Amino acid sequence: MKIELYIAAHKNFEMRFDKTFLPIHVGSRNSKEDFCPIKDASGDNISDRNDTFCELTALYWMWKNTKGQDFIGLLHYRRHLNFSFSQKKENEWGTIDYPIIDEKYIDENSLDYSGVLARLDDTDILLPKKWDVRHAGSTSMLNHYERGDHHHVSDYISALNILKEKYPDYYQFASIVNNSTNGYFTNIFIAKRDIFDQYCTWLFDILFELEKTLDISNYSIQERRVFGYISEWLLNIFIEKLKHDKKDIKIKELQRTFVQNPSFILHPKPSFSVANIPILISFNNTYAPYAGVLIQSIIKNANVNTNYDIFIFGSNVSQLNKNYINLITSHKSNVNVTFLDPDPLFSNYDLYSYSHFSKDMYYRLFIPDVFKNFTRVIYIDSDTLVQTDIAALFDTDMEGKSIAAVRDCVMQGFIKFKVRSNAETGSLEAMDYLRSYLEIEDDCAYFQSGILIFDIAKSQAKMEQVRSILMSGKKYWFPDQDILNKVYKNDVLYLDPRWNVYHGNGDTQTFFQNLPAAVAKTYFESRNDPFVIHFAGPRKPWIFPKVDFASYFWSVARETPWYEELLLNLAAKHDDIKGIDHRTVEVIAHRIVNEKSIGIRDVMRALASPFAPIGSTRRNILRKAFNVLRRPFV
């Protein structure tokens, strides 16, 4: 039996279905996307009307450009039917919700040829289960259209007038639908080809006539979808008439499914065939300007004979920030930027975050899975600055290890000063936390995860353990970094510390000066010639422009589209210039960056450090006392 089910989509999505399901790109005539071979702009089409006809541009294309199917149907990229014989719990909107399209989703809903075939046995039409509009507070189908946020009921009445004029024998069934409290929604259905043709001929004849009569020139983007909205009510009218005319018509209703995040989980391939250096950066929209400075620093130090394949994990990065990033790389033929949406990878996990840690930090854990088409990948935090050609890092001999990183000197300080972990992990002293919680016996083995090299093939073997930890819901002090240390212990190549140099966070003469002698010596030597500067900690250069290495950051920031924004944000943090016009603010911001300014906190830090070093209990007590005492003055 020939069955073709078309999945209407305006963007890429996770296509795990078999060949029974055919994705069709709707609105493809006016789209720059190119994610599937079937486009509604080919052949006889109405692709350019997608903004008003919605998924009906796919329906029209199917009607005019295909033939010979026993059954043909329309689904959506995030809405399908439950073809299994197992009923599942529905939400108030009458759908079964799933986080992503994966094998579990496919199996549970029998979304394959055999599952569809079983449901089509002794059937003429498959429809989504009717939904009761009273769940939305409506009293009838007509009332539900009238109450729609983007509906104009006069448009629907106009459609009914056309129906009465052109198809008077259907008009009585409009009253049945309008007075009903439930109906078929979302324009999803599967039908025998002859019924499908009958429906499309009738539907588009009405809608094209309606299109001539409506003035939608002042409609919003949502309101312009009027023909897609009205078609849902027309489908109900068509079905009522069909049931009346053909008493033996066999119609089945199936549960609707809804996928919360249908985005395609990309497994990218190298953008360049030779000398390709894959680099991954992960950040959210707030950090986009600082990541942009990082990318500019990579470009400044790049070799013209090397290709830099930059991938960005950033599911919520605004289009404006994406445009800025593309702008700073567009003039470089040896630099390519690709944005990836990693959210579907984590939909099954309840990710723990606290303080300034966000879920974005977990993304690097799945690098071995996402980048399976690469041999190795560099990961770099967005609050870093590159001072040399990062290709040199990529060429590191990893000596058979799965991962490469720099030892974390801060953890060495935490061990010395007996800093305790957070309450959620038992408030353990750092040494006890490493040994009992992370099962790391060597105090010097803990690494910093801001700059990493992954050997992809070797690291893939670690992914089962990573998933197990995430599924357990166990909480960690430095969540992603601790998980990496736990999973990759004894399988780490320790890099030259110059590849990840802390800027000091203003604590070089206190915390870092008091590190164990050998650790302190290594740290201060690495500061003399840093390959990568890491602005870890709260005293970022875009907030504290006189912190160590801040001038390096600002010299690169000046070459990016975010420079003025960064200056204005910096100036806005100074109470004495609030309310001043923006040109004056920019001038003052320049002065803040280029002149020394020492505040009361800086003085107090200097006085306290000799007898209350960073990380000590005494320092924590003094900090709390200072914050209480200064409140009347701020």
C-alpha cells in the first residue's frame, strides 16, 4: 500500500521517521533555509502565501504535484498522531507532550510504516481526536473562533457566506459545527486519495474566493494567518457533510502529540577539508558580547593558512548578536561560524544550577556525542581572551589521553585554606570533597574546564557515565567541571598552564600569592606570557576595567560591534553619571577604562588580605561585616 504522510515545517527539525514520512519546507520561496529536498515553491504552488495560508501551502502542493497514493496525509513538524494502540495521558489542550523527537517518541507512538498501516486497516480517514473548546473557556466552536486572540469573527462569517453561495448543501452543517463544543484542530489528517482530492478542491475554492474579499493590509503577523485558522473550522464542516452523505464512511480518531523542542540535533561536519581547527564556544545571549570579543581575539591571532571552524552552543542568542558575530567573521575566508541548538540533548535531565551557574555550563559534557564527525575539538569558555594562534593548542600531542586541560590552581588554594563546598554537597572541606565526593585521590589532579581538548573517539566511551550522572540528579560544587573531573580522572593530559591563565580576579597579592609555593611559582610564571587569559570570577573586565589584564580585553573589544554597548553598560554602573545624555556617558566610560580609580572595597581588600586571605573563614566573616556596615552609605 502506498502511504505518504507529509510533515509541514518552516525550519529544520529532528527527522527520525522512516520514508513514509516526508518533510516539506513550507514558505520556502521566501526562506533562506534549505533543510529538505521537498519544497512548497516547486511545481504548481502557493508558497508565497505561506504567511496567510500557513501549512495549507503544503496541502496545496501535495494536491497539485503528487498522485497515486492509497492514502495521503498532512502532519506538522512538532504535531503528529499516536498510531499505537496504547492510550496516553493528555494535557488540557488534548495533546500528549514530549520534550524531543527521539527513538522513545517514535516507538511509543508507532510512528513508522507498520504503525500507520495498522491504523489504516478498514479506514477511510484518520483524524486527530476531537478537543472540547470548553477547556479554553469557550461555549461553542463559533464562540471559540470569536474569542481567539488573533481572529476576526467577521472573516469567518464571510467564509460561511461564500460557502452558502457556492456550496449551499454544506451550509446546514456549518450550524452543526458552530454550535458544537468540540472539533478537529491543527489541520492534521490522513485520507484516501479520492477523499483528499475532493476536500482540497472544495477547500481552496472557498479560501481563494475569500482571499479576494478580505482586506488584511493592517493585520498583524498573527492575524494574517487567517486562511489557516478558518480552514480548521472548514475541515469540521467538510467531515460533517461527508458523514451525512456516506453513512458507511469509516473515520478513526487518534490522539495528537506535541513535541516541545523538535529542533534538529546537528552532528556537524568539518567546514573545511584541510587544516580545519574545530572550536566550540558555549554562551547565552547575556554573554554574547564577551564571546564576540573572544572570537575577535581568535581571528586576530589566526594564521591565514589555517582554517578555523567555530561552533557556538547558544540556543537563545538573539538574531542581532548572531548578526554581529557573523559580521566580525564575514571578511575572513578561513573562518566559519555555525550556531547549534543543544537544548534537545538535555530535555530528559533535571539540571542543577545555582548562583551564577546556568544550564549552559552542561553543554560541553556532550561534545563527544555532537562532534562525532571530528577527531578532536577545542572547547573554550566565553569569558576568555586568546593571545596566540589557537591552532597550536589543537596540535598538542595528547599522548593517548581522552581529554587535555590545565591543572586548577584555585582548587589547590581551596585545599590549603580549607574552603568548604556548598551546602548541597555537604559543606565538605575541599580535600574531603575531592576524595569522597569526586573520588580523586591526587590533590593536584583536579583540572579547570575553561579550555579543553577532546579526543572524540576516546571521549565517546565516557558518555554512558556522563548520562548516568546527569540522570542521578546528584549535585556538585562546580557542576560541569566536577563531572568532567570525575569522569575523566586518570585520563587527562595536563597542558602548559599558559593555555588557561586566571586573570587573578583582583586577588593576585592575596589568594594567589599564598598558594603552595610550587603552585604559586607556576601561576605567576604563566602570567608573564599567557596564551589564553581566563576572566574567571566576579571581577570581569567589563565590570571592573582596572582589574588585571583588563586592558587586553578592552583593546580587542574596541574592534567589535559591541564596543559602545559595553562602554554604556560599564558607565551605567556608576551612580554619579546616571541621567546624563548618552554621548557624555560614552566619554565618561572611556575615562573609566583609561584612568585609575580605586574604591573603598579595593582599600579594604588590601588591608584585610595579610591576616584574612581569600577563601579563609576569617575573610568570609569580614566580608559579611563590611557589607552590613556599608549599607547606610550606598
